[in-house]
Amino acid sequence: MMRQILAITESMLEALVVLHVSKASNTEWLEGIHDVANGYASVMRALKVLDIKLQHQLDSNFQDILAHYDNGERTVEVLIVEATAWQRELEALFHPYVLH
């Protein structure tokens, strides 16, 4: 399960970078953000099952991005930074179990 969680987080980061540099339509961009948010929700559910609480949480970042989008902005830079910190926290936590 830990490897799956890390794979999802890596996919989320890759998708965010693509969204950041893409010339996608507003609909495609918004769908991409929702896909990333769904990946995040899946990871959070898995962490709850494992009874793991993390310092970094991205919920408010998704809310901020959608609020900015409603104002005509398409920005994910802050979420990329926060998601990277979140992924590093997971990697550090899972390192003894996954990398051996």
C-alpha cells in the first residue's frame, strides 16, 4: 500500500507540473485539478486506514486554487511546492518500509 501511495503522489506532482506549463482549455485544466484532488483524497483515505497523520495537508491549497480559478487565474505553483513537501514527508516516513 505504501508503494501505491508514493506512486499516486508522484503522479499528482507530474500532473501539476503539466497543468502549470500546459495550454489546456479551461475545462481540461479544471478536470486536471479535480483529478489531482481525487488522487490526494485517495491517499488521505489510505493514510487514515494506516492511522498516519502528516504535518503537510493540501486541502486548503486546492480550495485556494479553485478560488483563484473562479477569479480567472490558473495557478498551481503554490500547490506544486506544498505537494512536493507533502511527498517528501511521505517518502521519509515510508523509507524504512519501501526502499529495502
